[in-house]
Amino acid sequence: MLVLTRKPNESIQIGEDIEIKVIAVEGDQVKLGINAPGHVDIHRHEVYLSIQEENNEAAGYDNLSILEALSQQMKK
């Protein structure tokens, strides 16, 4: 993990299209502004994990795991 130190109104650049700017530091919170193309999804990490979990449930990955385990048992 790259760790950078930035002050308010300073930013970092990711590739050509993504800029992350420190908007404010208030106590133990940091406000970030993110400029990115519209096709780039941006989520807080906990929201991203929740979306992934919901997608996996909708796709039936739990059922797929059960089927894979049964398939392995039948091969024995």
C-alpha cells in the first residue's frame, strides 16, 4: 500500500483520469473530493463489500459452492 501525506487543497493523481483532493480535515475525519470519469464506480469500502455480497447471493454462488462440493463427493 502506498501511503501519502497531503494537506487540505492538495491532491493525488491516479492515471490520467482520476484526481483525489483533500477538501478538509475536521478532527478525525478527512473530506475527499474525487474527480473521475462517469464510467468509474466509486463507493465507500463497506458499501462496495455489501454490493459484492448482494451480487454473489443473487448469482447463487452459495448454491454453486454446494453443487461443487457434491460434485467432488460423487467423483470419490
